[in-house]
Amino acid sequence: MTSKQRAYLIHLASDLDPVLQIGKSSVTPEFVEAVSEAFNRRELIKISVLNNCLDDPKELAYTVAGRTRSQVVQVIGKKIVLYKENKDNKKIMLPL
């Protein structure tokens, strides 16, 4: 992903509300499944890390991205933005 594409996705994500939350149980198989289901409906998702989760949000972002085969767009504070291209139902056209 180029910096121009990342900037475009960050711009799109600024209006999004978090669709999932990571709590004290951290990244469970059920959470990974929920993220995968969210990617079936949309290509760009925002995840919120709750205060009771003691893990580093950046590490959590790369763990979830690895398990869902998605890309980390941004981690700011306790917010994570992930992108996964949907080949069947493409909604976001990334700039070249």
C-alpha cells in the first residue's frame, strides 16, 4: 500500500464509528471471526480498544491483521483502522 492510498483510507476512516471493541479478553478466535464477518460487509473497519485491555493497541492491530489477512491502515491511541479488499464487491477505489 502506498502512502497516497493510506492517506486516502485514513480520510475515509475519519467519519467511521468503531464497529468492534477489544476488551480485557484481548484477541480471541471469536473476535477474529467477528472481524472477518465485518470484512464481508465492508472493506474498511475501525476497532476500538477498551481501557480494560492491557495489551498494546499497535501489537493488537498487527495480530488481527495477520489473522484476517488484512492491512493496518492506522493506529492512533486506542483506535485501529484495518483495510481488506473485497474482490467480489469492491466499494473503495484506491488511487494509484
